[in-house]
Amino acid sequence: MAASAGFIWENALVAVLLLRALVRGDRGQTLSEYGLLLTLVAIGVVVPTAILMRTALASAFSDVAGCLLGTTC
């Protein structure tokens, strides 16, 4: 679970860096194309993974919520 969360955050960081470069640089068209491709790949990976693992994800989120609330940990 931690690997996929890290993968998601890494993709989000890359997207933010691409957007920053898009605003600052002359190569806006190329960067925006890469940003669109990155978004499509991320959606293509995250959405099917979330659908296939919805039970495990719901269990993990409830475990974390219980730990944060102090009921179980």
C-alpha cells in the first residue's frame, strides 16, 4: 500500500513541476503535452487500481481513521 501511495505522490510532484516549468518556460507546448500524458497514465493506473482494490482500500482507510480517533491502533 505504501508503494502505491508513494507512486501517486511522486506523479503529483512531477505534475506540479511540469506545470511550474510550463508557466516559466518557452517550451510550454511540449510540457503541456507531457503533462496531459502524465495525467492520462496516472488516471489509467489509479482508477482501475482503486476499483480492483476497493475492499482493501476501504479497510485501510477505516484502520487509519480508527487509529487517528484513538479507538484502535
